[in-house]
Amino acid sequence: MELAVGTIISGKVTAITKFGAFVSLPGGKSGLVHISEVAAAFVSDVHDYLTEGQEVTVKILSVSPEGKINLSIKQAQPQQERPGAGPIGPAPGRSSRPPQRRAVSPSGTGRSGHAAPGGAVLRGQAEAVHDPVRQQTVGAEPLYGGEAGQRAQEKIIENRQAEA
């Protein structure tokens, strides 16, 4: 029998180790189910999930040129719907958080920071923190003077006093 990658077949557990389980396959071949492929949950001890002589359904993940066969019990099982997953959540690989935005200093010095109300650019991400709940930047000083910088500083002081 030809063992092709992606095929789902039955086998028997012949040995259990701390890193996985060996499974005998049709045609006198055997393969390894790595501990990370035993179950969808975290597996700290393979003995908690498998016993020697147990019949298991496995998926062939890879076959090396040397004939080593990597198997998965986890991937041979039907996909289970995760709670909360579905069309409403973020796209795969995407965060549900909005992207961070930075303003570039209008002085043209190449320094960047956060834009404050009135157009002032505030220095240092460690000093300037944008509070998305209040829709404002707090806890920083303007990079440059002028009317816009002064208004931003006054706004920061007002907000700190209001919080106290």
C-alpha cells in the first residue's frame, strides 16, 4: 500500500515515549505521532491520551526520503468549531485592535511622536500615551512651542486635574 501525504488511515499504537507515540501502519511500516499532534489540547504526558495496542486513526503529514513517516491524530479528527469563532471575529492573522498611528513632526526634523489636539506633536512613545477611551493623548510634553503646543499642554493639565 502506498502511503501518500494527506491520507487518513488506521493504525495501532506500538510504543509510547515522552515525545510521542509510534504507530504501526498497513504494509508493515510504522510512523511517529509527535506529542504536539496527539490531541488538540495541550499534552504533557502521552499516556494520558494513548495506550499501547490502541487502534487510532492518523493522518500522514510527511514521508522523508529515508522512509520516516510523520503522523497526526489531531489532524485526522474532524474540525471542531471553536467558541466565539466565526464570521464576526477578525480575519485570520489580524488583530481586533485598531492600527497604531503616528504623526510626523511638522518641523521636518524627522522626529516623530503622537499628535495632540491642536496639532502639537508630543515626544516619546513612553511619555505620550493615546487613550482610545477618552480619544486623547495624555502624559507628554510638546516637541515645539507655539500656540498649538501651548494649547495641547493646557489640555493635558486640565485632563489630569479632572481625573484627580
